[in-house]
Amino acid sequence: MNKLTLRIKIFYYLSLTLFLLGVISWVPYLVLNIQKPYGMLTFILNPLGFYLGYIAKNRLLALINLAMLFSFIPVMIYVYLTKGYIPM
């Protein structure tokens, strides 16, 4: 295996790991109802995952990391609707 394919595989797995860490960072807030700002890690982890997915030449991985970066908006809408902060 040459150096280039090894580097691309490393970037691929790092990007995938950062995506999974971004998903896991929302679990305490949404599932366990722990009111700690772990979800804010998506603003740090997922741009790095997007960049690594771009370098690894994997569009799907780059796009799901980008979607996780903007996941803050739907999660906050869901929380406000379920907690009764917005009257319906």
C-alpha cells in the first residue's frame, strides 16, 4: 500500500470518528436529559470532520459532518417544542 492511500484511509476514519463523536455529543442532552452543553462540541468536531472528509475525497462523509454542524438548529427547535417553551 502506498503512502497516499494510507493517508486517505487515515483521514476517512478520522472523519468518521469525528462524525460519531458529534452524534454522541447530543446523547446526554436529548436522551438522558442532562442539561450540559456537550452538544456544543459539534461546532468544534464536525468542521474538522468535514475538512478531513473533503481531503479523503468522500463527499458523503463530508456532507454528514456538515449536516451535524448545522444540527444545532433542529435540535433546539425540538427541545423548545417538547419542553413547552413555545406555545402551540
